[in-house]
Amino acid sequence: MRVLFVDDDADIRTIARITLGDVAGWNVTLVGSGQEAVATAARELPDVILLDFMMPGLDGPGTLERLRAQPATAGIPVIFVTAKTQKGETEAMRAMGARGIVQKPFDPMQLPAEVLRILGA
């Protein structure tokens, strides 16, 4: 599984690298901004993108919009990673085109299983 993990928090990126890369054995690319995510996704074409919802600059919704506008990345499943999990918020995220939502703080050891569950694998 090729994963692009996008979060402006370096500590969360480290946890994702350990959990998804070292423990699950997936190929994980880490980036810290929406701009980097758009460029990296177009270049690497990951199987899934885990995208922080709230980031400075280009936020999660803006990043998702740009990904969907590019033919090469339009079909890549995106999972928002966020602390915003009120019912109306999660429905709005799905309406934006997110495949699912992982709530922060997440259990690092459950993250791979949660990603697979959301993807239906």
C-alpha cells in the first residue's frame, strides 16, 4: 500500500511513519502542507491519501479540491484526519469527496486497520 500522509504537525507525521511504515509495512510518504500534497500526489500516485483537515495555508478541503481537479489524482481515495468529528462536520467532509474520517487523536496501532476498513479492504 502506497500512502501519502499529510499533516503540518511533525510529531503526528512521525507517528504515522512508524505505524503505517514500520509496523504495517506500507510505503509511506510524509508531507507537511497542502501544496506539497498536491505536487507529491501527482508525482507518486499513492493508493490513498490521509489528509489533515486543518492546516495553515492550503487546508484539507482546499487540498482535496485541487486533487479532484487534476485528472491524475481525481480518483485517489482521501481520508481526512481531524479532531472535527461532529455529525454535521463529518457529513460535510464526505460531501466534499472524502472517503472517510479518522478522528484525532487516533490510536496509532489501530490506524492501519482503520484505513483498511474505510477503504473496504
